[in-house]
Amino acid sequence: LGVVGDPAADTLRVGYLSLTKAFDGTATGGGTVDLSFTLTNAGPTPAGDLSFSDDLDAVVPGLLATGLPIAACGGTLLTPDGGSTVVLAGGSLAPAGAPGDSCSVTVTLSVPIDAPLDTFTNTTGDLLQNGVSVGDPAVADLEIESAFDFLKAFQPATIGPGGASRLVLTMTNLETALAEALAFTDVLPAGMTIATPSSASTDCLGGVVSAPDGGNTISLSNAELGPTETCTVTVSVIGTTTATNVTGELSSSIGLGSGATATLTVDDTRPGFAKAFAPSSIPPGGTSTLTFTIDNTANATYVQNLDFTDNLPLGMVIADPPYAFTDCGTSTIPPTLTADAGTGVVILDANGHMAFPAVAAGAACSVTVDVVATAGGELHNVSGELLASYTSSGKASATLEATVTPL
């Protein structure tokens, strides 16, 4: 059979001149990086009228050369368009073995503050002599990395359905300059919402945190972070299904930081833990019933050894009488419920007993106690973690509004 195939082709370059390049390290948005070019003559005769060009804008839009023109390699290194292209004109090299048979020149590049975080390949044009190609292009990779360590974690990382966890976002400035206008936005995934109350806080200087109760978007704006310093943002969230949370990029006056990622695991074998006030709005001095619900209805197995502690917020105390009650545990070995009148602590303690099903499979139990508002305003109450069979189901949160009604 007759066989037809494409012709094979390649280029053999016969010559002595070469051009190489290298970056002196990684870069960050808003910073600088040095780029060095090296020309070498391995031939027996001098080489003149050497030139090449390097299109920086094709690497990263907005990447600019600074400090040009300068004398270099017997010619001039210049930028004809304000910095986005570097050109060598009129270069020359001595014969191999003689002084000047190789030369290097370094130019400082300014990296745009919004440069993407990635690795970019920078390729020059051919090395030219008298306008004719005599050397292959020079190639080097520019790595633009984060100006920050941006991390996040859920505490605890595993909860029961409807449980609460503390989301902690930690930012560290890796640069030697003050980071101003530090900001990020974190849109929570499906299956995760901001708790009510959100208990949002930050120790970032000047930072403003937005985390609306029951919402799904957390943001930080207008913060400052000094060189090598670290600051945090914390927000309470509720999880109903396992979900991975990825923030947007961290922005600042000195560059960007990669988004932070963490996963909150919702374990259906752990009971849900929630709380509510009834009524949820009372006048100062009024009484409301606080109910904690431990929900094991979705599980086919019982859970044991229920423990939690709830420190009531300022402006709220246990009523006198407290009317404290729980149907958790069994009549044979009941847990201990501590809710002393006039104090601010509710404690459910299983006394270390593991032999009884504190909450049966497919069932729920509750703890109730009357509380009194001693001050006006929104009284946000976040409990400690519920321990069930010695594993955490997360926290529970609720808000009691003590409102003064005008006469």
C-alpha cells in the first residue's frame, strides 16, 4: 500500500551567540522583582549590533520596567513605551576568552498590585545581530505569590445537625510593609449560615466586620496589619450539612492573598443542639423560658453522656424560682441539672455515666429553665459545646430582646 505522511522539519542553528534570563525570586502584587539578562559570545570573533526585546505586558498586564534607560553590554537597555517593553539596542561582545565575551544586565520590574497569584512564563524575542536572528529566545518563569498567609478553621470542626461552630479566619502579613485597606468577603456555602447571634469580632486594627445574624456573607474591610503581624476574624456559624467554605482573595495596599479554605463536618450520628427563648421579647424584669433541645431524631442509635454549660450574658439571670427541668437521661440514672436562682450558669452534667441511653434513637430531649432580664437591649446567649458520648455537637445560640414599652 502506498503511504503518505507529513514531511518532518526542524531548524539547526549554527552560531556562537546566546541569550538567557532569570528572575531573582518570587514576587508579590504591588512589589518589585529583578530580572537579569545575560549575553554570551562563544565564537572567535567579536559580535556587534546585538539587540533583543522583551514584552512584559504579555507576561502580566501592567508589569513595568523601572530605571531605564541604562548603558548595558556595549549598548543601551531602554523602554520605548513607558516600561511595558524592554529593548537592548547596539550591544556588543568580545571574542570568546577575552574580557567582555559575556555580560549581564539587571532591570527592576514593578508588579501591579492586582496581579493574579500564579506562575507566568516570560519569553523574549530572538537575539538579533544586524536585525538577523542569531540566538534563540530566553525563557524564565515569574512566580507571583501571596503577600499573606490566609488561613481558616472551624472550632469544633465536627458538629451535629444544626449545631454551632466558631469560624476563625487568621491573616499574617508576610511583607516588610504596612498592609492597609485589608479586606475580604466570605460567602458561606449551602448548608451553612451565620448564627444568631453571630458574635462576630476582630482584633485587626481598624477593621470593620459585617456578619448579619442568619445571613450567609462575612466581610472584613478597612483593616491594617503591620509587617509580620497576625490578626483574626471570628464568627459563629450554624451547619446543617457538611460543607467546604472558601473565601475570596484577601486584598490590601501591598498585594493580594489567596483565599482560605476549611471544611465543617456535620455528623448525623451526633445529635443536633439548639436553644430558644419563649417569649423571645420581654420587658426588663420580665421572665422567659429558655429551652435547650438535643435532637437525635435523625439517628438510628442512641447517644450517651450529655454535658454542656451555658454562661448567660450580662443582663440575664436565672429566675427565682428557676423551674428548671430536663427529660434527658433516665429515671434510674438521671443527669444533674444545675440552675441556681439568681446566678448566670446552666449546667447539664451526666456525671460520667455511659451505661444509659441519654437520648434514645429517633428521639429528642430538652432542658428548660426560666430566666429574667435585668437590663434592656438584645441579650445574645451562646452556650458552650454539647458533649454527647464524649464528642462535640457544637454550640447553641439564641437572642432574648428586653424591650422597654413606652407608656
